[in-house]
Amino acid sequence: MNAARLARKWSDAKGDPALMAEALAEKIDDPATGLVSRDFLRAELTELEGRLNARLAQLETRMVEIETRVNRVEIQLGTRIAELETRLLWRLITVFGIQIALVGVLVAVLVQVLR
């Protein structure tokens, strides 16, 4: 803010409060001062809020997409695990069956040898 210019305008106002206030308001509204008005701040905050809300909506949409993908992966993993468990069970049953058959053969051989 250029204080000399403001002082000159106040001097020109010759004590008239309305002119002094007008000079001060001009300086405050002047973009060169770096000061901002409430209306400017409100507009900036409203714009910022709008951008944040839009970004949040994008993130929420993306989150739903990610959750959907994770759910699909969980289902696929569950299915694959069930398939693997079934295969493992059948292999265990097969190995157990082979062991029983071998024991049967050994018993038969023993019976034949011991007769």
C-alpha cells in the first residue's frame, strides 16, 4: 500500500470522513495493495470448496471401482482356493487308497509266504 498516496488523498479530503473512508476503500480495493476483501475471500473459498467437492466425488468413484476390483479378485481367489483344495483332497484320497492297496498286497504276500 502506498502510504504517501493515501496520506495525500486524506489531506485532500480536508477532514471529510466520507472522502477519507472512500480514499481508504480505494486503497484497500486496489489489487496492488495485496489486500483482499471479504467478498473476494468468500468467492475464492466457494471456488476452492467446489473444486474440493469435485475431487472428492472423483476419489469416491475411484474408490468404488477399486472396491469392485478387490471384490472380484477375492471371489476369484476363493474359487481358485476351493479348486486347489478339491484337487488336494482327491490326491490325498488317491494316495491313501494306493497305500491301502499296497498293504493289502503285502498282507496277501505275507499270508502266501507264511502258509
